[in-house]
Amino acid sequence: MVIFSLLVVTGPSLGDLSRGTSAMLRAEAQPASVELTPVSGDRPVRLPALGFSLTVEPACGGDAEPRSLSISVADTRLHFTAEELASATVVEATLILPRRQLAPVRIDHFCRAGVDDGPSRFVLEDAFTARLSLRCGPDDRQTIVYETLPLDVELQCRRAEAGPVQPPDPPEPFESF
């Protein structure tokens, strides 16, 4: 579990902290978990869609209230409005990264066909980065807090005795965004 926090101060001086003009955004993410079957040769592995469980604690200081919270990774975005944030001190969400947004990964000596003594678990640390922004305010004095959150992917290898070798991936059609 990775936890990061960021404090942003707005105003002419640090003395404004005592008047409550600070905002804070705290976030953590559980690693996405993927089960792989052994692959033949040295080819990269295409990951399936990944789901990340996120917990975010948005806090606006003083008389400010959350106006919006945005979370994005690549072309995937989650957005929460002021109405959705009004009654929540903690936002729990699942961010799904579609397979088409994920590059193939290559991990030497992990989950290869014919290799029975390799590791059965591998964590891709900081495989992706989520970008979060919290907008606070009354409308005439808005502040924005930015945060980045590293996302890990946990890979589990299901050995040959548990199933067949993973076949080659079919080519994916070209998609424009």
C-alpha cells in the first residue's frame, strides 16, 4: 500500500495557514492483481484491463468546500462533482484501465513456459501514475491541489499444472482517440 499526501498553501504568506486557507489531498491505491499463464519464448506479455481500488481524502481548509475531484491515468478519467463530494470525507473508487491503454510488459525469467522454478509472484512497482486534482473554494477564491499517486501491478504466475500455456495475442485493431 502506498500513501502520499500534499499540502498546498495559497495566499500572500505562510501566516495564512492560521486562517485556514490550506487544502490537502491524501490518496492511496491497492495494487491491481493479474493472474498470468506461462508464455513461450521471450515475448512480452499483454496485460488485461486493470482495476485499481483508490481511497481519496479530499480536504479544503477554512470556509472552502470541495468543488470537484478529478483522477486520471492515461486516457481514463474519473470526475466527482461538488454534490458528490458534499457528504463524503473519503471517496472510494475503482479506476479501470482498458487493455488498449496498456503497453506490453517484459519481465525476464518470470512466468515462462518450461521454467518451473521461477518466481510465482512479481510486483511491477510504479507501473502507472494516477494524477489527482482537487478544486476548492467559494467561487471567488478557488484553489487547486494536485497530487500524483504511483500504481503498482501484482502479477501471479499460474504454472502449467494449473492450465495451458498462454497463446499468442491476436493483433488489436487500430483505434484513434
